[in-house]
Amino acid sequence: MTPSIRSILISGLTYLSLADAQGAVDLVGTWSTKSNKTLTGPGFYNPVADQLIEPSRTGISYSFTLDGHYEEAYYRAIANPSNPACPAGIMQWQHGTYVKAANGSLLLTPISVDGRQLLSEPCNSANAIYTRYNQTEMLKEYQVLTDPYHNIPRLNLYEFDGSPMPPMYLAYSPPQMLPTTTLNPTTNATSSGASSTATSSSSSKLKRWLGEDFEIEGVQDIIQRKEIALVDADKWWWFGVGLTGLGSVLYFCF
């Protein structure tokens, strides 16, 4: 093989490798299910206040970039077979990097410290439970086509077992996403001053990106309200036990 042919082949293989590493061109954009109300970006998760923002309708949204980053937003209702009038709701958000494999599957690896989940069960508690969320995903395959009914680009994703997800339609191109770097880094700094400075710097950058007026109540208030509600309920339970005991004594005495 002559040097010129060898160099051409090597250049071609290098280009293909880079294309795979950068992601899939046809995936680039923000995709959303039919409601088009659940969308990735600052309208779903505010990293400065560390709070998920409830959309007006349930739905799923994925965003992909050409350089291999992704973001996802889920807002779903959970049926309650024992009591259909008491469904639960769940919101999930995470972002990270994705790789397209040779067989066409997608591997989505989130930034573990950034993912968030909000679970609401109004019939069991007046307050939602807010936690970290970290779930690596393997999508068996995907399809991008023009929807014959809506005449817009449609994305079909298939879960690891081949089960189809609800179809999504292109909402934004380029994608609407939060910064692809770690938004809420944890720190192992031994100095409390260093930890405070790092956190303050990170929050300041995010505020500038989102806008100074983007302020929403934080997760600590939600957790505190939940704890207060549980304590109050406990007190009322003991109060009821006391009244029952007092009633029994009065019954036997009189």
C-alpha cells in the first residue's frame, strides 16, 4: 500500500471515529412528546435555586448536541390502582454525555451529582420528596423521520428491551439546554472557606447564565416543610391517644 493511500485511509478512519465520538448529527436538537409543554432547559430545572419547575402538562423531553452531550426531562403521572382518584406525580431531570455504538444503540451516562427527582403523592403527604437522581440509560435504537401526519421531524426511541417510548417531535434546533458542565458539584475541600468560595463562584456563574431575576424557592425549604408536617402529625396522633384514654377512664368511673 502506497503512503498516499495509507494516509487517506487513516484520515478517513480518524474522521469516522471523531464523528462517532461527537454524537449523531440527526439527533441534534430538543425533542418533546406531543404536549410540547415538558422541555429541557432552565424552564424545567433551576440549578441556582436547585428546584424542579412543574410544567403545565406531563411529557418527556430529550436534548442532544453534536459534541456528545444530552439532557432529559421527565414529568409523568403514576396511576394508583387501589385508589384511582389518588395518582402520584414524578419529575426527573439529568444531563451528561452519550455515545452512539456501532449497532446503533445509545448509551447515556449522566453527571451523577446533578440529577434530581421530585416525587409527589398528595394522598399520602402534603409535601413532595426531593432527592438526587442518577440513572444510566441504554437505548437499544432510535429513528429520526418526518412524521407523515404533522410533517415535522420525529424521534422514536426504544428502551433497552426494545420497548418503544412515546414519540417525540423536534421543538428546538439548536437544542435548548442548561450548561453541559457539572452544575452542583460536591466538594471534598478540608477548608470550609474554600468550600464556600467554590459554591459561591458556581452559583454566581449560573445566575449570570440564567439571569439575575431567576430566583425560585430552594430544596431546603421543601425538606423542612415536610419534616414539620410529619412532626405535627405525630403530635396530633399522641393527642388523640390521650383523649381516647381519658374517655375510657371517664366511662368506667361514671
